[in-house]
Amino acid sequence: MLFPGPAALAPVAGAVLLILVGPQAYVNRKLLANKAMIWIGLISYPLYLWHWPILSFARIIESDTPPRSIRVSAVILSFILAALTYYLIEKPIRFGQTMSYKVITLCVLAAFIGYTGYYTYSRDGLPFREEIKEMMAKNEIFSDKNTPWLPENQEPWCKEKFNPKIDGYCRLAKNEAPTVQIIGDSHGVSLYPGLRDALMDTSENILMIGTGGCPPLLNTSSYDRKDKNENCLMITAQAIEIAAGSESIKTVILAARGPLYLSSKGFSYNDFAAETEYDWVLTSPANPDLTDHYVIYESAMRSTLNTLTKTKNVIFVFDNPELGFDPKSCIDSRPLRLTNRIKTPCAIPRKDFDERNREYRNLILSILRDYPSVKIFDAAAQLCDEQQCLAMKEDKVLYRDDDHLSLDGARLISAELVKLLH
């Protein structure tokens, strides 16, 4: 849960009540007036100043929430430093002899700290240091420039040609008529860079139109319950309309995250924060009383396939495995660590993937039995063996986050996927 939130009400309300009842109340007179509590009160301001940077740097260094032992140690260290600050700095300055050098010293220190911060900021964090160069290279795969759905990475000629109805994804490899189109969500656009690179020296030209959280389902609203909108209804209809109406597009690839839309829930280990908040909703505007996601998904997928298979070659992509953890935990991306927390192996058990995807795959296979012309591509086959599904292969990180492929991952998958185009 994010803080502050409902959890913050209890300590705030408690503090307000203690103030309201006054100094003669039993708790204030007996508990808060003892010497230990008074001492904590004396060091409370330096304690406030110390605990945030110590806990924050512990999290930064560990690239995640530190183990309980480190968090407890950080709090203890905060108390020690707060006490030293109070006795060695605060008391001498407040209650010592009045001397002009105190003000001068504080001003010089403040100016030095300010200049150091400005200099570091103006030099982009001093990236010329060798250890920083090494760390930046390791983190390159997670950078914004390798994020395929960001607006700054989208080709400007795509929107000029197709004018998407919402501000979603519009990717077009070459400034000419497309021959292959991906329809799907952020998992679909994650495949785009790999397919673009694989097809760049061919006569094929790949288009991707869609947006996050929108599977290729006609006449269906798809959204997290906390953010109801009709984006998917509009963009999916437009994407399918473009594909069906284009003479140049011969092949359509349907690619999206699978189990999320049926289960409504993300996939995580140890309550991985990025996945625990999902409460996904599928609705059919034509039948608003229908709430069964399986029925809605099947009906909408059949509508999509009925529209596209009339004139197009269709490839359905069974999605890559979800990890349920941050792939950054698999690489030593920090010059300093408090613990050796590199995740080994960088993988999930195959049985967990199979359990998560079983009902989704069974539903898709039952639908596709009625569409024999549709080709099936299993992305997981490139990432999984009988025991595990890999997030790293031959020292390459195949994911940019807990469920989206990295550029290397997209290239690995696309090298096999393009074989179905011919």
C-alpha cells in the first residue's frame, strides 16, 4: 500500500488525541514524561533528518526493499547518528558560546553541499567514472530509449498515415505501406522492435497499432477497475478496421498478455508491488450484464477472427511468460551492495507458468479449432524448458520488467516468429 494512505490515519489521529487531552492525561503524564521518551524527543529532529536518507539509500543500493535485518540496522544507525548529531552539533551550536564562526561555518558547508549537488547534476552524475560506465551499460536495456511504447520512440510518419483515435501506440517500421500488422497491448508492442529488426532488410513492413491493457478483442472494454475508460473499445476497433480494409496488409499478428484478462489478477512472487494492485475488468457494451470474463473473451475473440480471417493470414501468439519479479534483480547493476541478492537462477519454475496459463491456453485452443487457417506461435517455447522459464539466456536479459520483453527478448522471439510469415 502506498504511503501516506489510510494507514497514516492511525498515527496522525493518535498524535492529535494526545495533544487534545493535554499534559495531565495519564499517558502524557506517565508514559511520555519518562526520561527515555524525553530523550527520544530531544533527538527527534536529527532522527527525522537521518532515517530517510539511510533507509532510502539502503533501498537504492539493494535495487529493491532491503531485507528486514538491513532495515532494522538502518533504524538503529539512525538513532546513533541522531544522538551524535544532537550532542556534538545541535547542543554546541544552540547552547554553546555565541561566536561568529558558527554562522560562517554553516554557510560555507551549505554552499559546498549545494555546489557539489549542482556540479554532479550538471555533469549528468559524473558518468566518466569507469564503474559508472559499466553500470550504465548493464542498465541500458531498461532505459527509456529502449521502451517501445513511449511517444518519443514512435515513428512520426505512423500517426500521419493512420491517425489513431487515442494517444496509444503507432509504430511503422518504414515510411511506406505496411504488409504485416500487430494488433494487441503493451506485450504486442514489445514484440515490435524484434520483428522490425528481423524484417528490415526484406520487402515486409510492419505496423503496430494499439495501447496498453487492450487485447485484440472487438467490441470489448478492457480496463483496470480503478481507471474505467473506453480506450480499448475505440483503438481495437480502429486497428482491426485498418487491417481488414488494407490491401497491402497480408498478415495480422494477434499478440497480447493472456491470463490477466481472464483472471483479473497480475502474477507475482513475494507480493511484487507492480503486480498486486491489478483488478482487471472485461465488459461487453452490447451485453452490459455479462460479467464472466471467459464468455466475454471467447465471444470477442471469435468476432475478431471472423473479421480478419476472411481476407488475412492470421498468426495468434501465445504470450511470453510473466516473471512476477524485477529482472534487474538478476544483474549486478549497482557499484555497491549491502548483500549479495543477485537472483539465481533468473527464471521461474515451469510448473508455475503452466498453472498460470492453463485455462487461458485451453480457451484459446478451443476457439482456434474452429479457425484452422490461423497459425499458432508459442513465445514461451523459446524461453522455457521442462523445468523453468528463463529471463536471462547467454548473459542477455530477455525482459525489461516483470512481464515485458526487452529488445534482446523480442529479437529472440521474432527470429522464430518471422518464419510463419512465409
